[in-house]
Amino acid sequence: MNRHLLLLALCQGLFLSNNVTFIAVNGLVGLELAPVAWMATLPVAGYVAGGALAAPLVARHQRAWGRQRTFQLGLLVALVTAAICAWAVLQRSFWLLTAAIFVAGYFNANAALYRFAATELVQPSYKEKAISWVLAGGILGGVVGPNLASLTRDALDRPFAGAYLALTVLALLAMLLMQFIRFPPLTQPGQVAQTGRPLREIVRQPVFIVAVAACALGYGVMNLLMAATPIAMAQCGHPFSAAALVLEWHVIAMYLPSFFTGNLIKRVGVWPVLVAGLLLNGVCVAIALAGVDLMHFLAALVTLGLGWNFLYIGGTTLATEAYRPEERTTAQAAVDFCVYATMTFTSFGSGALVTTGGWQAMNLGSLLPLALLAAALAWIRWRRPTTAG
């Protein structure tokens, strides 16, 4: 692995540390501060909704300023909004907390592009491995995020205010690492206008549609279940330390396979990997429906993490076949917009489902997007995919 790819993987780890901390505490803080219980995951939804709305803006900024400057701006936004979140918790302001997390979506949209930027740091024949290795940095987030939330829970006067404040330190560290990464220049806007295809033409390709379905629906189901896990476990009488343990192993399972998923795709192809990811999601639902003991939560979330890895890396790899180099910022923004739009719906829906229907109902509800993904995979399997020229 080259030095720049290693530094980007570390930045990915810090990004996931931020996100896992958000997942661990946002729902619980929201449950305490929200006017009504079903709004508990509104801060979680705000983070991904902010990412969805920021995705086109981030694409424009990256074309104008390049990868590194835009990534640094995203980290600055992460730093400032984390400090505001801590203040909001101390002031018991649900709406200030939600607004700050919504603005932090700009950072979320930026950092989601680390995996695409990784392909620009290596030769084209190594793009699958580059995506995998950078996403493998998320293992750091699986360890740091839950433990950071636990250790800083009571650091300040209000529970979890210290966790948000600790995220400012992670943002500063990521800014330092990012300063040493040298990204190749992106295609200039004038070149895109001359040679790039319209977005509507790119998104109509079967290969692009299935890539988006794998990324968006895979992430949506994962987010639906993960965002509600701390609340569901609290409802079932489990302590926060148990929820932190489950989230830790869930995130490790999300990113540990990244060390070999790229090689697996090169060896057997992307379609079998996507099917394996779909099947693992089905196994997760079956385990979750079987009971609410700690081991049920742990086994279900670990299986969910494995399934997400195959779907997300497989979908991302498939997406790179649907666009030309001069189209990458536009196409990548379209992929992530769809991912964030789906996550926004599932983030908010998870809170409503788990507080009104319970853990079982929410898992049954996840079968619908899995069925849609199965249909998309069957469709691409029986027709010849169209790749970018």
C-alpha cells in the first residue's frame, strides 16, 4: 500500500469513528431531548439528509477546488458542528442539536468520497483493492467510536456532551493527516462539458442502476437496523455498555472483510459478491426475529455488517464501470445522493418503527428493500450490463 493510500485509510477510520459515535449516542440523546419519542432518530436522519443535500454541492466544490481542499473544508465543518452539538446537549436543545448534525452532513458527503478518491491513488487495475483497503480503515472506527462514546459519556454535566466534544479532536487529527495526501488533479469543468455525457444518460445504464441499488438499499437496510439498535436494546433492558459492544463488533464486521473483498471480486466477479451480501442480510433478519438476548443482537448486527461490506464494495466497484474519468465527480455525487436519500428515510423510519412497532416489526419491514435488491440483481444477471466507454 502506498503512503497516500494508507493516510486516506486512516482518515476513513477517523470518519467512521465520528459516524459510529453519532450512531451510538444520537438516538439516545434524541430520545431524551425530543418533544415526542418517535422523533428520537431525527438527529440521525438529519445527518444523512444533510449529506444527501450536500452531495451535489460537494461535487461542484471538488471540481473547483480539488479533492484535498474540499476534504479539508469538510473536516472543518465536522470540527465546528461537533462543538455545537456538545453545546446543544448542555443546553438541552433538541433542535439546535438536530440543526448542527444536519450541517455536519457536508462532512459526511465529503468523506463518503474517500473510497472513490482511493481509486485515483493507484493504477486502474488495482481499483478494487484500493476501495477495499481504504474502507478497511473503518475498523478503526469500529473500535474507537463505541469506546469513545462509553468513556466520554459522563465527562461533562450532561450525558454524551463529552462524546460530541471529543469528536473535535478526531477532526483535528484527520485534518493533519489529510494535509500530507497528494491527490492527482481532477478533470476541469470545461473538459467535462466537452466530453462528458449528460447525467441522465449515465444513470439510465443498467450497470449504474444496479450499482446504486446495491449501495443505497444495502446501506439503507444496514442503517435502518443499526440506528435503532441502541434504542431497541435499551427497551429490552440491556445497558448502554452492551449496545456499545454490539455496535463495536458490527462496525468491525462491516470493514474487516475489506482486506479480502477486493481480491474476491477480482477472482469470482462482482455479481456473486453482491448476491452473498444480499443473503447475509436475510440471515441477519432471521437472527433478529429469533430473539432479543444480547447474543441475538450481536449475531444479527455482525451478520448485517458482513452483508453491508459485500454490497457496498461490490456496488461501488460496479459503479466505476458506468462512468468515464471526466464524468466521475458528477456520477459519484449521483451515487451518494441516492445512498443518502435512502439513509435519510431509513434513519427517521427506524426511530418511528422501533418506538411504535418494536424491533420485530422493524426487521420485518427491512424485507421489502431486500426484495427490491433481489429483483435488481436478478435483472442484471439475465441481461448484458452496459459499461462506460
